[in-house]
Amino acid sequence: MTYRKLLSPITTVVFLLILSSCANVEKTVYFANEQNAAVVSNTPVPETLIQPNDILSISVSSMNPTATVIFNMPNTSYVTASSATGGTIQSPGYLVNPTGYITFPVIGDIKVSGMTTNQVRAMLSKELVDRKLLVDPIVMVRQLNFKVSVIGEVAHPTVVNVPSEKISLLEALGMAGDITIYGRKDNVMVIREENGTKKITRLNLNSNELFTSQYYYLKSNDIVYVEANKAKATSSSQTMQVLPVVLSALSFLAIILTNVSFKK
């Protein structure tokens, strides 16, 4: 028995393994079904409503810096969030309690749940003026714990903290390392909670309809899930079936080669 005859079956098995693991190139790119086109998109950035356990950053300024100091005192509430690099960020802010209130200096408890940051800003400005606490105050309100989760068949499943309070689905996928070769781009799931109800929407990233979808921009606490395609399940199944055969063949080859070398 020659070495070539021994190697031939093993080479065939290895070749079949490699061939079966090859994926269709068209399934690895975005918008594979689209040609050159101009898509008109007027999709607005959704305004996220404040919910209990959110963290708000509130800063106040006016022509009288001394009078504004009390409204910019460090708050004892902190949020810990994951950054895009996998680290953690701690930021001081106002914690929205389970009943939807925050405690603001001088003004006291105010309900903010169910409102947007712009509405809270307008309300605080009015309160400061009506109570004659400040003249022409400038109030800035930001949500510190604006985050989205990206899980499933992506390179780096993660929770993305979004300081700008604006992120698209494609940006979120990019920050998670992109969809892997085994991820389904035609059936990406977005899970969004609204009024206590979780809504599941499936999006096709091979269609330009994404750019006009209300889910193009994500909301805080959205979850993006990328489903694995059939190729991964098939590949895993074939690997589990063929791998023992390959290992056995390699062991057999090693024994034969050892015996041949001893005879020489």
C-alpha cells in the first residue's frame, strides 16, 4: 500500500468538509437585492419617553451664575453602563424612581416618566421662572442610560451605550462587530417595549425599505437579535458527523506509517 493510496481517502474527506463549509457570497453582503438607487427617507429620529429607573443629566445656566449653583450640585444617583469597547462608564445623574419622579433642588419632587427630555426641559424652565428662582434660565436635559443591546450572530454581542441618544440599526450592528457569515440579514429581529408591551418586528437588510422603516433608528432599551442561518446548523451537524471519521482515519494512517517505518 503506497502513501498516495493512504492519503487519498483522507484528502477527499477534508476536501468535502471545506466544500460544505463554504457559504454563498450573496448572503454575506447587505442589500444584495438592490441596484444603484436614491432612496428618499424622511424617517424621524424617535423620541424616547422617560421611564422609571432611567438616569437624567440636568444642567441649568443663567445670567446669574451664583443663583444657578444650587441647581447644578452633584447628584448621588449613578448609572453604570457598558461602552462600545467593553468597559464601564459611571455618570452622575437624577434617578427616576419606580413611581416616575425625580427630586430636583428647591423645586422638589416632579414627575418625569412618560415625558421626553425636551418636555422635561420646558417644564423645568417654566418652574424656575414662575417661582422667580431664575431669570431666562437655560436648561439642558439628557438621558444618560440610553442603550441598545445587540445579540445573536454578530461578532461581538454587546450592550451599546449611546451618549448622543441617536443610533441607527446599521450603526448598532457595526458597533457589535457586524453580522457574522452565519447570520441572516433578511430576518433581523428588533424587540421594542412600548407601554409595557414588547413588540417584535423583523427587518430585511437586503431591501432598501429599511431606510424608510420606523425601526431604522433605534430607541433606548431596544434589543436587536440576529438569527443564525441554516448553513451554520448544517455545518455544525456535518462537522460533528465527519470529524470522528477524520480523526479515526488520521489515527489509522499514523499506525500504518509507523508500521511501515519499523519494517524499513
